[in-house]
Amino acid sequence: MNAYITKLNGMVGPTQYMQHMIANIAHPLGFREMGIYHFNANTEKSEQLHARIDGIIAGMQPGDIVVCQFHTWNGLRYERTLVEHIKAYHGRVVIFIHSLEALMIKSSRFMLGETIELYNQAEALIVPSYEMKKFLLDSGIRAGMKFIVQEMWDYITQISFPREPEFRKEIYCTGGLPQETVDDWNYEIPLNLYSATAKGRNVHNFGEFKADESFITLSEGGFGLEWYSDEYAYQYMRYGNSFSLSRYLSAGIPVIVPEGISCQKLIEENHLGIIAGSLDEAVKIIESMSESEYKNYVQHIQKFAPALRNGYYTKKCLIDSVQALFREDIGKAFEQRKDIYEVGDYEFLSTSLKPSYGGNLALSWNLKGKPDGFLIYDTVGNLIDETENSYQHYMLIKGDKEAGLVVKAYVNTQKGKMIVAKSESIYLEEKFCGSPLVSIVIPAYNAQVGIVRSIDTVLAQTFADLEIVVVNDGSTDHTQDILDWYVHNYPNITVIHQENKGVQAARNAGILRAKGEYTGFVDSDDMIRPDMVEKLYTSAVENQCDIAMTSAYQITSRGYDPIMQYAVKENMAIVAPESLQTYISGGHAMPAVWNKLYRTSLIKEHLFPLIRYEDEAWTPYVLSYADRICYRNDLSYEYDRSTCTGSLVDQWAGKSKEEVFQDHKRSILFYLEHGNPERLGLLKELAKRELNSFAKAMQYAGYQELRKQIEDRE
């Protein structure tokens, strides 16, 4: 019996490099090479294709094993023909899956069925991760298939490492990043890029990655960043393995990776780097890291990296795949996954079902724990809907208003979806508040796309004594029709119709109408979690605070990123100077008004200025007049940038640098001139910090000139 491994030629880039590396690791194990040339196989006639493949496998004997590295990038037709010919000559097939196009790219989902048929011709599959294994089983892989899980790429190198990496607060990136992330890089931590255009502040372009020279540079110290450029790249990281990630570890430096990637558990348990929900979070961890903490990472990596440098992950996969063809106890599909789920970690804390616009029902829920998705059933047991979004807490349902619903949370296992929590039966509610203790103001201008969702999530709050004040700021679409429906059906909703005056005037109109003890703001394209108001109100009252605030998620096409997180003790009163100092140090993330509840009497006396960048002007202005502030890191507000269009940021994007500067100037001068005189020193510190940041980002002299004017006033 002989063992073969396919090897792709004629294709420049990392795909060919990885296939060559695996083939080179396989040679000392006794594998023979089966060369495949990259070409446009779709244009080749069938008889020519059959002849070509017969030539490739000519040396194979019955009973020989062939490990096929897929993709060949010659197309499914080519790969299917190759496997058919190997089996026709009584060869045994193992498929080494590098990536799965039908999973990674939505537009290629139509190929999934044909791809599964191809994989089912193999006796064993080498897959990148347990997540990929689960996905394939859910997608139709036949019973009895044997799986070998790769877990991580090797990165072969013969370079010796005379010393361990130095403690450097700088980041290297050899993979992809969104261009806007590079352009907007304003951190003090340097970003060193390979094969990218460096435009942002503190971004350095190192040019194309060169195998030995660049690898030595990495090994000298710092951190390796493996992030995603778009939602498809993140999808790949969830199911596949990153080659760049292994490059950093092989070089001996700690990695920075996003939450949710396939090898997260391996990185955590072996202390190989930082798992972060956002780049903001990653940078803050590095900024606060000590040299001893960095050396601890390095010491763990020094124990781990030799396995990658010598190809042991690949060797294990290849040996196990061959053994799996001769043994019944290796690689079985029903093998239990490593993850252990405790049902007690999941619990539905609240549910709500209310009438929504358009004849729909608004279903909301609040779950303790983070599952993989939710299933919606009627009380008879029929599946109504489902979502794979583990963050979701709201859904519009078409159905009988008299019928009930049940929400079930699930996690994915090798055997399928496992239910970890089940709600009680949920029926339509029509209870409304009495005298409001909290008012929520929603400014709306041409908001027909998102306003239903925003109002529904406020109506779903677990806090009963709540009023909603929506200010229709001269909308010309169907916003008014939607709001008229809500006013007719919900007595705790008030709508103010006014001519278009801007979001600042709309918020002011809502403040003046608010009757609650506390008032909060929700933008018309955002959402709030079902318990946000209750938690913030309780915290504000218990701590006798003027402002209570929460952290938030920013939702983009790439997923959910935590923002607005503060390095302060939770649910405790913070005196205003301390809060302003946190704001100055950069903990605010952005000058948002919407992640807070404010004492209504405070903001009735301090309304929004009628200028652009009103958030930037008003937030420090109001903070300066507050005496006590409290914070909860509950991620209760959802700032949705995934679907919205026509925002103020979009409208300002075409302005000149001078126009943008003038807007910033008006905002800064507003809080300096109108803020609390007793806290003017702190406001000046904030102004100078912001002007420094703007000057570096915008490359416009006016910011430094204004900064000097502020200093001269002192």
C-alpha cells in the first residue's frame, strides 16, 4: 500500500504555499506526491479532462490512499472527476478541506449540495475545526463519515531564535483589515502593515511580506493581529484556520484575535494571546499590559511554537487520517465535541408579545447566557421562525393574535441543535403604564425603515412606568403613518409633529414634553435590550445619581462590537470630576447621548445647542453639571450601523476640512463657554485632547491653532 498527497502548482499565493508546505511535511512520512496544475478546467472537454486525470493517478495501485487537498481551485467538476477516477481504480480517498467556498461566501451557497456530495465520496475528512465538522454534519454529510480535526495550521521554519521577543507595545498585521480601520487608526499603539496602504496616524507600511526577513522582524517583539476585513472573512475565521495566526505564533509573539474564532479555546487555554470583542478593547489591553505579563505570554508560546515550526499538527492529521481508514475507533462522526454545555447557564428572564405596525406581532425576550440561536414555536409545537443570531432579542411575527408562542434557545452540538432554555408560553399583552417614571425620547426624520423596530424594543421593556415621546421632525416618507398607528394603539406613546428643524431641536422638543423623573434617548434606527431601562433606573435611584449609563454594542456587517465601556466600578456613584476625567482619558469611545438615563430636571435646564455635532458639544456640557453618575457594563444599547443610510455622518462626509473644522470648533467652544464654570479646567483638558486627535486625523492646521488659543486663555 502506498499513500499519496495532492499538491497544487501554477497558482501564486498563500493557497499554493500551504499545499506545498503540507506536501513537504508529508514526504518524510512516506507520502508520494501527486501533482495537480491549476488551470481553467471548465473549458476542457470531458475526454481531455478524463485523460488528464488518468495521467495524474497513473502510478496508483488498488488499495492505495490519496489525500486530496481541496480546493484545487480548478472547480467542482475537476475535483469530482479526480475522486471518481481514484475510486474507479480502487483507491481510498481522504479529503483535506482547506476552506469551504459554499460556506464562506453567501453567493456560493448554491454549491453546497454538490460540495457535500463530493465530500461524501471520501472515507475520511480532515477539517479545519470542530465548528466546520458540525456544519458539515448539519449540511448532509453521510452517517459513518470519519473526521480528523486540524485545529491549527503549522508554519514551518528553519530560522533559529537566539533571544525571546522584546516587550513592545506595537502591532503587526500580515493579513487583511478594512481600509477604513487603517485610515482611521488614531491609537498611540503603532500598527505595522504588510501589503496594505498606510494612511492612518501611527500606521507604517512594511510592504510585501518576505518569508525570512519579515519573519525575523516579527520574532523581535510586539503583537500579531489577525482580524477580519469583512463579514465573509469573519465567517472564515469562525469555521476555518488562519495561516497568518500560526505565522505569528511560530515567530514567538502573542496574537490578537476576535471573539468567536474557531481556535479561541486553544488560544485561551494555552495562553497564546488576547481575545478581544473589538480593536478598541485589544488596544486598551495592550496599553495597560506590563512587561511581566507580556513575558508570561512569550514563555507559553515558546513551549507551544516548536510544534508549529516542525509541522506536528499536519503530521498528526495525516497519520490519524490513514489510521482512520483501518480502525473503527478513530474519527467517528458521533464523537463528542469538546465543548460542555451546562443547561443551568441559560434562562429566559423575560418575554413580551405586543401588537406591532403592519398587522405584525412584536416578540421580545431576554435570556441569561449566550446560545448559538433561537427557535420560535407556536404552543402546538409548530416551528414558526428561527435565527442563528445569538444576540437577537426581537422579532416580528406574522400569526394569530390569540395563539401563544414559545422561544427556545439552542447550542450547536455534533448531534445537532441542543435546547438549553425554553420560555413559558407567551401571549399578547396590552398592559400600559400609569404615571411615567421614565421618558424615552425618539427623534425621527424619514425613519420608516427602522422606527418600528426601535419603538417595539422600547415597548418591550421590563420597566412598566414608561412613556415614549416620538418627535416627527418633518418626515416626508411614511413615518407619520407609522407613528399615527402607534399613538392610536398605545396610550403611553406621545407623538410631536414639527417642521424639519434637525435632530437637536427634535430632542429638545421631546425633553420639554417629558414627564418622567428620568429621560433617555433612542435613535430611530437603534434598539435597546428589554431590561435596559429597569437596570439604569434602579441604579440611578439606588445611588442617587443624575445620570446612569450603560455600555453598548455597535452592529455592523461584521457583527457585534462592544463600545462605550468604561474602566470604572459598576453600579456605584461616581462624582462628576471623576467621570469627566474618564471621558478625557478616552474611555468614552464616542460622545453618545443615547446610552444613558438623565435626571429630567437637569436636562430641561440644559438643552441641546442647535449646531452640528451636537452630541460632541452636549455630552461634556451636561456631564459638567451632573453631581453623581453611575455605570453598568450591560451592553444594553444597540447602535446599529449595519443597515442605516442617510445618517448625519453620511451627510457630513462630503464636507471640506475647513467646514468640518468649523463644526468641531463650534461644538468645543459651546461646552467651554456654557459648561459648569467650576469644572472649566477639566473641560479645557478635554478640548485640548480632542483637538490633538482631530489635528492628527484630519491633517488640518486649524485644530492646533484653536488649541493654542485655548491654552493662551489660561
